[in-house]
Amino acid sequence: MNTALLSEIQAKKDQIRKLEREISRLENAEFISDSEKNEDNLYELIFRQMQDAYILVDSDYLYIDSNINAKKLFRELYDFEKGQRITENMYSLFSDGADDCWLGNSYYEKKVVKIKKDNRVMGYAMLLDDDTDLQTKVLEKTLHIQLVQDSIITGMASVVESRDNSTGGHIMRTKKVVQIFAEKLLDYTEEFGISIEFLRNVVKSAPMHDIGKIAVDDVVLRKPGRFTDEEYQKMKAHSGAGAEMLKKILSEVDNREFVTIAVNVAGSHHERWDGKGYPKGIKGEEIPLEARIMALADVFDALVSKRCYKEAYGYDRAFRIIEEGTGTQFDPSLVPLFIECRKKLEKLYDEMD
Ligand SMILES: [Fe+2]
């Protein structure tokens, strides 16, 4: 976040703290009746200083007073008389317990304070501080940061792709496969104990699954044909290397759930359900769910795509291989759901041809 925005947030915080001090003075002050009001300049002072919209009601939510900013916000207040019942809308703002709200297109920080006298609640004051500009800026910045992050991710992924000539388009295709699979898993969030946010993060992480290939020697990476054992070992190092790289690259990212998922996807997408995968040989649910999801998308794409060592397999053959991998290579609870995506996946690949 840039310094101008940070100092603006700091200024807002200072303003809020100042306001809170004023509120606590108001709370501690005796509840001031109309006749006393003129004599007590504290109330006047606080009230005049309020840049916020301010509405005061008694303990039955009957109207007492409001300032000009509140009247601009709720035009009906211009005609309100003391003792009048406030509108439903105002009442819900007083009582919903939220500390912010949108009114029209504006975002307000909201504070409702009890006015007490001799430990009895005499009324309530509501303060609404227009934070629209700040909120908009924060949203814009967040969006910008996300866009930058996404383009860095896509950029890094295409660096890998440009070096690894055997897999043309694999990275973006697997992202689309994960996307389709994630849409299916949306109906099973409870069963898997996951959230929509989790699935969104898996999709976002997918293009980085092979990022560790940056660390693999060109001779190995670009070799047409099958690897020797030694070359295969070097190639296998890409998943662990990818996880380590992402930990460093994403260390400043605030969204830690995303970082964990991205690291797990890169680090564990070659693990197998039966423990015979790499790099750690972990098995079953020890393998993070996001990596088990990625594994299916990764293998499926490799099967239906042409590689230098093989032709593209037909859908029947590819899905049969996936099904045969149930409980050995793949999570048995995921495979049937992946197969249910067949129609959409075929459409995706047919349209790409
Ligand atoms: Fe990989």
C-alpha cells in the first residue's frame, strides 16, 4: 500500500480516536435536557464540532436532535419534531450492531453510543462518518495489487512455458481444467470442509504448479523424448523447488491462505494417493486437498495433449486411465466428481483444437 494512502488511513484513525475521546466525554457527561443545553457549552461544543452526521434519540428511540450532516443524509429529519418516532430505516441503523453501513453510494463508519445518567440509559447517539473516499481508495488499491499479483503469476508461468517446449499451453489449460473442477466442487464444500474462497485460491494457484521448472536445467527441460534416470531425478526436483520459490516470492502477500494453497499446489501436485509419488511420498489425506485437485487436472491435460513422447489420447482412454488411478494415484473421493466434469472438459478441449 502506498504511503499517501497509509497516511490517510492514519489520519482517519487519529480522527476516530479524537471522536472516541469526545464520545466518552459525552457519555460521561450528565444527560443534558433541553433547558440545560444552553447552559452547558460542552454539549454545544461537541455538537458543533461534529463533522459526522449525528442523530440523538431517547431511550424509546423518540427523536431528540440531529445536526445538518444527518439532515442532509436523511432529508425527513428537516421536518422532524422532538418526541417523534424515528423511521424504520433509522431504527435499524441504531440497533443492528454493525460498525459500518452503506447509505446510497456512500460508505459510513457507524458508532452508536448510549447516553447514561445515574446508570440509566437515557438515550442513544448515532454518529456516521463518511469514509467513502478512503474505502474506494482501499478497494482500488486492493484491486490493483491483485491485478499486479495475477499478472506476475501469469508472467512467471509463461516464462516456464516458453522454456519448456514439450508442454505448449499446458499451464493455462490446466488452469481451465481446475476451474471447471472447482465449479463442480462448489456443490461439495461441506463434504470436503472447504469454502468458495479456497476453491478460488486453488484456481488462482493452478498456473504456478510447475513454476519450479524455472530451476530445472535447460538440457533436461527441453529434451525431446524420454529422460534417463538421472534426468528424471532432476525433473522431479521441480515440485519441491517450486514450493520453496513461491514461499519466497509470495512472502509479502497478505492473503496467507492463498500463499499456503499456492505452495501446496506447487509442492505436492506429483504426490500420489498411495504414497508412491514425489517429492515426499506422503499419502492419502496427508496430501493437501488442493494438490490432489491439481494432480487430476495435471495428469488429465497430459493425457489428452500431444507430447513429444506420445500422441494425444482420446477422451475414452484418458478418462479410463484416470478411473484406473482411483485410490492408487488419485483421491478416490475426487475421481468420480472429476469424471462428472467430462462433458465440460471435452467441450473445453474441442473448442481449443
Ligand atoms: Fe509438475
